[in-house]
Amino acid sequence: MSETEAAPRALAAGFGRLIVLVYVVFAVSAGVRAVFQVVTKFDAAPVSFTLSAIAALIYLVAAIAIIRGAGALAMLAVGVEMAGVLAVGALSFAVPHWFPEPSVWSHFGSGYGYVPLVLPAVGLVYLFKRRKGA
């Protein structure tokens, strides 16, 4: 295998494996929870449950992009994730009646130990450093 064939997968090597693992765990946990909530009680909090489903999808895209070495897509997914958690986190405090049930990103991910806030920050730093070759 040549060096150029191995390079794309380098994003998922080393520390990248841990990032991928966390993204996969969050994709599954947020996804299963969102599907259950949408199916059983969507009318109770449609915004929260829809946002949780979107978060799960973004986590999945980020994990797959990192695994495949698609740096640009990974940066986009993690950037959208960061924007989402910041926007939803702020809105969940500013307009709490929009979130009668928490989403993954409500209150900046407090229900998930603030990992939803820290994960994209770590992911962006990691991807940026890998992109620059640092």
C-alpha cells in the first residue's frame, strides 16, 4: 500500500480513534433516544426531539467522515455540531418553553455531562491540527 493510499485514513488513527468512538457512542445513544421519543411522544416536545435526531445524524456523519479520512466533510459536520450546540444551548435558556423536554444539545449538553459542548471543540482542534500537519 502506498503512502497516499494510507493517508486518508490517518484521521482515525491515534487520538482520532477516541474521537470516533465518542461520536459513534453519541450517534447511537442520541439516535435511539430520539427515535423512541419521536415514536412515543413527539407532540410533547417536537423541537427537542427533532433536534436530538439531527444531532445524532451529525454525530454519525462526523464519525464516518473521520473514519474515511474526509477532512473537509468532518470539519463541516463538527462545525455544524458546534454551532448547533451553542445555538440550542443558548436558546434552551433564553426560550425554555421551546424545550419542555431536553434535547442532546439543551443547556449545552448538561444532560450528557457537557460532552456535547466539549466534543466539537476537541474535534475541531484535532481536525485543524491534522489539516495543518501539526
